[in-house]
Amino acid sequence: MNPQPLLHDLVPTVAAPTVALSGADGQIRPAGVQGVFHSDARVLSAAVLRLDDREPEPLGHTPEGPGFAAPSGGAGAGNSTADRFVSLPRWLGDQGIDPTVRIDRMRRIAPGRVEERIELSSTASVPVSTLLTVELAVDLAPIEVVKSGGSGEPVAPKAGDGSLTWTRDRLTITAVGRDATVDPAGRLRWAIEVPPGGRTIVVWDLDVDDPDVVARPAAGPPTWSRPEIRAADHRLTRLVDRSLDDLATLRLTDGDAGADKSEYLGAGVPWYLTLFGRDSIWAARMLLPLGTELAAGTLKVLARRQGAKVDERSGEAPGKILHEVRRHEFVVERSGLRLPPVYYGTIDATPLWISLLHDAWRWGMPAAEVEALLPNLEAALGWLADYADPDGDGFLEYVDTTGSGLANQGWKDSADAVRFRDGRTAEPPIALCEVQGYAYRAAVDGAALLDAYRRPGGDRWRTYAAELADRFRSAFWVDGRAEGRVDGGVDGGYPALALDRDKRPVDSLTSNIGHLLGTGMLTADEERAVATALAGDAMSGGYGLRTMSTLDAAFAPLSYHCGSVWAHDTAIVTAGLARAGYPDAARTLIDGLLAAAETFDYRMPELHAGDARAELSRPMPYPAACRPQAWSAAASILLLRSVLGLEPDVPNERVSLRPMAGMPVEARGLRIGGRRVAVRVDADGAGELSVEQ
């Protein structure tokens, strides 16, 4: 059984739904997860550059940033991005200490298209002659096969006049080398001569014809605003800038939407570059300070696929919001996972959808657009009432009855994510703590929308929320004083991670409890207990918030969900701490994430290791983490909002500011109700909001 291939040292060049993953030298080698992926298929498995049958030595690489015009030869406009790779063929040119021949390999990606512009420049005193080749290969491996460490069968090319074409089923890939000769085995060749002080440029490109793609590219620039940030901590400015560049490359539209081009964000590169309910919702929610258009698009795309029937295999139920959409069945043989192309195995996407609609309304989403989604809101609330609690104990819970779906269906969805303090794995059905908080908030938010649009049911859902809070208080709280795990709090207690099948509290201390802050379900004393539990070194002593306490038996800094640090998770909890009045704990987490961001060149990965800051001067990468990842990048805007303390209520014509002291910042170009606003916060935490002209 092959291990999952590593990602952390690869260079991604992204224009959703297409991504190239290469080594830092720019070479795409037939190994691991390297290649060009389009949606869920690897459409190029090798692109190896050689001169005189030798590989040049890598010097470095640099991102060239996103753009919004197609590369030359491309059809129409769309998002694109590029990376430059510089290398040296030191056997060419003058034979002194300094290199005299240089290769600049510019790779630009647009949706369904790759273009490489390879420039040889020379400062040598004599002409330089060489044979430049690019060796290409295609295996059309499905993404889940690559993720499992496998590969596809090589596809033989058909050689044409300066072109190579690969076809299988309805997929066609065409590579064209301008002025190149073609080797039927898959090589493009150019005989080159560079004069002294001169340069020569060759270009090759690749186009993908894929009529069955389920996620289509967004056209034009992003719909959200791009704020100007001036912060005393320049790391925040750099993180926001890089994150917005990355988010621009992850935009997609629904392949089944017809003329409707509503946008959403693909979850992450390369495994999740498609529609994911939970991920796309959280990313859109975090970006609300930049406008409501992305939220509206995400809500509409998910509403179009809202569950309509009960289907055990797919997890569909009436009113339910989906988990993910794929081109075909997603099969991982070694784990027994077999997910249908449209899969609904998520316990939290539906309440999160409700709260995204509510929050977008509060930020100024046009009233008519909100009203058009009210039938979907009522259906989602109906799922909460009729399907989310199959055993009738009053809590939302999940269990995979098929044996081939996701064993865990919250955001920590790995098979070993739900563990007791002593390391035992909890048995399903599982009722997660944060999901009860999401349901409470969804009920309150749904009631507010029903009242505002004069639809019945508001009182019912407020009663539902109050009763859920009482049940949670009785069933979930555990004593945290044992083994010195938690100091202070409400009798030293904190909420359990979950209830297992026997309704026993899963008593590990995890980041999940931080998601309860700001939902309204906890009392002030309970929020203090949660803040206290999370503020200690066992949880907050890493580069951000650990997913599990170092004092739990299952803790491991490189565990996917039991000890690592996730940027989006940390940002959500930071926002809750700030809102609940715990700025010191929030600042600790912000500083940890900003230190990590500096290490990762401000492109935050999906997650990183949970080692202690006191022991390591920089965080270690999680080797198979997606990067860029939508909610990791969007977390930068939620951090900014937490510092600003910005809370709008456009329907009631109110905006409140509760800034965080100690982090002076000015943000211009934010949007509330379609109007551009600026917010300034000084070192003492005094804030000022103004409307920009």
C-alpha cells in the first residue's frame, strides 16, 4: 500500500479548476502528486525540461501573481496566475566562476490551459548552441488514485504538425510547441542558438477539452473588494494581500447552472478543488466584510442541489445541504471509501448555510435575493426538525450506515478524529459539541429571517434553541480539573468534544469547543470556562490553536485532527474570543498564526504541525496539506474583522464597533450594504468608522 504523496515542498500554480504542481525547480516529474490537474483528473503527469539531454540546476522560483486575461491563444477572459522558475545550464557559455547562461521558465495557468514561455539568455562571449526538449506525459489518473499514492496507465500521444494529442473517453488534451519538432514518444524539440548578450524564447502550451467537468471557471475579476490595510504588525497586511491573491484563483461556478454564473470558492488544491458545502460556506462567511456577492453565489449554488429525498447511500435528505460534488464516484480502495458523485455526508453544512444567509442579510445582501432563498431556508430548518436527530434525544448526530461513507461528518472528518481523553475512539452515532452550537445559532438566525419577512415559525425556532441550550448544558459539560488539565473556569469544567453512541461525553479537550463562542448558546460564565480552557499552553502554545490538547493521550503534532493547527479553526475561535471579551487570548492566537504565515510566505496551508513555539523557532508543515486552501486564506479577513470588532446590521441601519486593543490597524475599502467604508483602530482599542466617497 503506497502512502499518501507529500505536498509541502511542491509549487502550486492555480487557476481553478486547473492547477499545476511542480518541484521548486519547475520540473513536473512522473512521481507523487506532481502534474497538471483539471477538476478531478490529472491531465499532464510530466513536463521535464532538458538542454542537450541534461537537466539544468535550479536557482530559485517566484510567484508572478494572478491576472484576469487569458494567456495568448486562450479563448476568452478568465482568471490566470503564473510562477517563474530560474535555472542554470552551467556547462554552456563561458567557463568562469559566474554563470553566463540562464533559463527563465514562466508557467502561466488559466482554466483548462497551461502556457510555458522558456527564455534562454546569455552574457557569454561566444554564441551558445543547444537542443532544448520538453518531455511530456499523460496518465489521466483520477485525483483519488493520486491521493492514495497511485498513478494511471500512460496514454499514448498522437503526433501532429508541432502538436501532441492525448484522448480518453471524452477528455482531450492537446500540446502545441510553437516552431518545435515533435517526437512521437512525447517530446517537443527546439534547436537553439543564442548570440552573445542575446536571448531566445520558445513557447509551448497545453489545452484541455473536458465537457464533463463539474466545476467551471469564474470569469473576470473577483466580485469582492480589495481593502487597503495599514497595520502596525506588517505581517497582517502581507497575509491579507497574499490570501486575496490566492482566493482569486480558487473561484468557480456551478457546471449545472446554465446561464447562472453564481460564484463560490473551491475548497483547496489539489484534493478539493470543487464544491464543498462546509468549506465553501465558511470561506464565504469569512469574506463578508468585502461584500455579499460571494455569499449570495455560494448560497444559490448549494440551494440548487439541496436535498429532496431520503437516500441512505448518498446521505441525502429533504432540506439537507451537500458535502461535496465530484466528476464521478470517489473511491479510495485501501480505506473502503466509496462516495457517490454528489455526497451529502455532513452534519454541519445545513445549519451553517442558514447562518450564512442570515449573516449576508445583516451585511446588506439585497432583500430580494434573500427573499428568493427563504423556501430553501424553511427546507433547511425542516431538516433540523425532521432528520438531524434520528434517535430523538434532542441533539444533532451522524452515523454512516453504509460502511463506505465518511465515518466522521463534522469538520474534523478523519476516521480517528473523535477520541476520548485516554485515546479511545468514540463509536457512532456521534453528536459533536460545535454542531449543537451551529444548530442553536441557525435556529435563532432562521427565526430572525422568518420574522423579518413576515413568515411563520419564528417562535418555534427560538423555543428550539432555548431547549437545545438547556439539554447541552446538562449533557456535555465535563470536569477538567483531573490531571491538572484546566485551571479555573466553571468548576474547572469545559464542554466535551462529543457524545458517543451510549451518550457518554467524549472528554478530550479540543478546539471544537471554541466554535461555541459567539453562537449565543453559552452563558457568560460558560464562555469564561471555554476561554480559560483554550488559553493555556496545552491548547494555545503552538503556532495557532491546536486541534487537541497536548495533555490528551491521542495528541500528536502531525495528526490531521488530533494536535495539528488549522488556520480557519484558529480564526473562528479567535473571533469568538474577541466577541466574548477575551482579547488577550485572541491576540495570542493571532500572533501564533501570523508567525506561521511568515514561515509559509503568507500562503497559509490547510494545516500545519502543532509543535510548541517554545521548542521550535518555526512551525513544521503538515506534509500532505492543501495549499492554497480557501478557508485558510479567507481566515485572514476574519482575523482582520476580529481586530476591528466590526458587527453590521444593515436591515436595522446599525453598525457596532468593538475593537481589540493592542493591534492598531486601518482598513479602507470594506463594504457594508454595498457602500465602501473605512475603519481605524488605535493602540488603545478606540475605533472609528467612516463612509468612503
